[in-house]
Amino acid sequence: MDLFDYLPDQKIQVCKPCGYGVSPGNFGRHLAKHHPNHLDLSRKAIHQVIGDLTKVPLINHRKEPIRLPDPTEPHFRSLSLWRGLRCPKCPYVCLADNTISTHMASKHPSAIPSGRKPRTAIPPDPIPRIEVDCQRFFSKGSGSGFFQVTIMPSPEELEERRRLEEMRRELSREDFIRAQIEVQIKDIQEQLEPIESCILDNQDPTEASPWQEMTRWSRYLHGKDLRIVTRLARLPDPATEPELHCIIQSLERVVQSAHQSVCEDKINIFDQARINSFILQRRAFDRPLMVKLQKPTWRIYIKVWSCLLCFARRTSQPDCPIGLAHRLTPRQLTLLDQLFEYAHRLVQWQRVESTSESSILDGSSQEHICLSSFNRLDNTCLEFCISLLDHILRGDLFESVVIGFFAAKGVNEEKKILKEAYDYTPTLSAFIKVAQMLVIQRSVRAAEDGEVDYPGDLLDEMRDRFLLHGTHSPFNWALRLRAYGKKVGCC
Ligand SMILES: [Zn+2]
Ligand SMILES: [Zn+2]
């Protein structure tokens, strides 16, 4: 069983993805709640898995004390690691500053500088505390106290470091990066293969539509008028929604410059391969991001994001005809307001310019104003798009406007039904491709503005935060949905 790690000295089964111990009576509930789709559970019945877990002696941590390791002992590989504070008088460890103050006040009152309030403005001596690495066995209740540990690399990690050092010495910089990327791609593919086959294994041919179940659209759209929902995700009418029209033109310019950045190699070939390496592609390294698409294809691709921006704006308005479950984050809201405001000003200005016979401004200042307004609009547009991707989903999936939008796009307006996978995966491909272009453009811009030294620096950061498989992000959901859709759509 790969999911758990048994600690023989403490007699605890630690759930590896969660990084904490699970009490013996709680295995069933924990697995159902946190890992319903784990491979171990599709291969065996749940009671069998629990049977395996309980074959070894297990502690009842609510009644018996757990053996705490010595602070010099190496850390437990399967438990989460924290940076904590240790009491200078005893082994007590906690995470927060004020917790240690409370601990000192109750356990070692004499160690605290006397209660007399100093009359001067000089603050009292801070309570001494020591920063340490720490872990805990359980996430709550008894056994959830932190204890100090010493981080020690495993023999494999030491071996890996030695190997990397050797490679770095012997290879040129480019070859070294190339080798690193190849290793990463291999790792990701190895991780993904079992997940993909697991999706197939779970598929039950008698179910109405596993695709519908996977998308959960019916839950998000439950009781909603589907005609209104599709209208919210439509392209704008330039006459009645000039600002939205102006915004989607801005998006087109942004994607266009991203396209140019790739063609002009502003982002180097390694980074291009990198952004693609999280997608299942046998030879991702040989195939950096494909941008040589036909013009009409690009137009269709950008259309998906254009509709997304319109959907975000329309559903954030107080007069939106239906209430949907997604919520914009404060950052998304601020950027969207700004974006709309810039678009509004530009629309007004264009209107004045087109109606007045002769412009008040001379040609060059007019051009200058125009250029800077467009730049500001495009930059905000790009920022807003990135903020939509950079939405870590801690609770419900449908908190994300992107995922809500996927549902809205899943409605077949004519037939008033939800689209099936074969009909839908192209939408996800378009979303993914344009998202990659936007991330590239954001990285290129950051390097041009001096925010980072190389585009690759920010690219790596964004990739780790919200593009990689395993991150809880809308992008990752799109990848999973597409992988699933392709499996179920072709049979
Ligand atoms: Zn777990
Ligand atoms: Zn203490």
C-alpha cells in the first residue's frame, strides 16, 4: 500500500499525502473523505485496505502516550515538516509567537521579564525563543503537539545530489538544463500513467454518463435557467457592451504579443518545453509549445478566453439575472474593475475622437495617449487573466469563476442539455493553449520590466504554483477534465 507509512516505534499509520497519522478507528472515514479516487482503493475493496492497515500493532493515542523522538533524531519522512519555535526552558514546540508567550507565562513565569510595565517607551525584552524544524504525529487532538526534529537527507537524496553535482561539472549549461528537463518530464509521465488508467478502470459502462459525473456541472447549474447561463458566457455585442468588446480586443492583442514572443524566441526553447512538460506528451522536449496554428484556429482558441472574461464580468454584476456559486477573489475583483474602467475610458475617448470634427490634440500627443491607454488596458487584461489561473482552490471547485465558466460552456443551447465529452474537449484544449501563452507573455513582460532577470524565473514560479499536475488550480482541473474527456469521448 503506497498511501500509508507505518512508524513502528510509535505504532502509527501515517497517511503520506496528508502528512499526518490517522487513528485506527478513522481509516474508513479518512480514505472516503480525502482520497476517494486513490489507486490503492480502486484495486482493493476498502475493508481489505483497512484490514491491511490494522494488521500491525497500533497505538490508541487518546489513552497511551506516544514515544517522542529525540530532537537530534532524523525527521520522519512521511510526516509534514514545519518551521516552529521552541521554548528555551523545555522541549515544548509550537508554531505561533503568541502561543509560546502563553506557554512561558503559564509554565515558566519566572523566565518572563517582571510584570512591571516600563514607563519609558523601551519595549520589554522579548521572550527568548529558538527557531526549530518540527513535526507532529496527528493533525488534531491528543498527539498533535509539535516536537523538534533534525532534517536529514535520505541516502537517495544524498546520492541524487552527488549525481547532480557531477553532471553540473561535466555537462555544458545547456546540456545540463536539457537533462534536468528530461528527468522532470519522465517523472511526471510516470506519475500520470497510473492515474490515467485508474480513470478507465473506474468507468462503469452502465452509468448514464461518467463524463457528466466527472464535470459536476449539473450540481453547479442545478435549478438555473440554461438559456440565461449560456447568454452570460457569450461574446459581447459591440453596440450594447462596448467595454467588453474593447476588453476582448485587448485579449487578442495580448495573445498576439505572446505569439510573437515565442516566435522571436524571447522565451528560450527550454522554457517553452518546460511549459509543455506537464502535459502528456511523449517527446515534450523535442516539441516546444506549438504556436504555428492557422489564424482561424487561433481565433477559435482566443474566443474561449474572450467568453470567459465576459462571463466573469457579467456574473460579478449586482444585476446578474441568476446567482451562481463561483466567487471572484478580492484581487480578481480589483483587477476586473480596473480593466473595465480602462476599457470604459478608452471607449469614451474613441467616441469623442470619432464624433468631433477636428481633434483638440495634435497628432503626436493623440498617438501617445492612445498608446499608453492601450498598454495599460492590455497589461491589466493580462494581469486579470493570470489572476484567474492563479486561484488555488481550497474549498469547493466551483469557487473558481473559470470552473463555473466551464459549466456554462458545457450547455448545449439548442438542445438544452449538457455537452458530452467528444463535444467539449476542444474547448478545454483552447483554454489550456491560451493559458500557456498568457503565462509566457506574463513572464516575458516581467523580464522586460526588470521584475525578474529571465522570463524562465517567473515561468518556473507560476508553473509550480498553478500549472503543474497536482496543484489545486483551474488549469489543473482543465487538464484532468480533458484527459478524462479524451478517454471517455473516444469509446
Ligand atoms: Zn490522507
Ligand atoms: Zn517551556
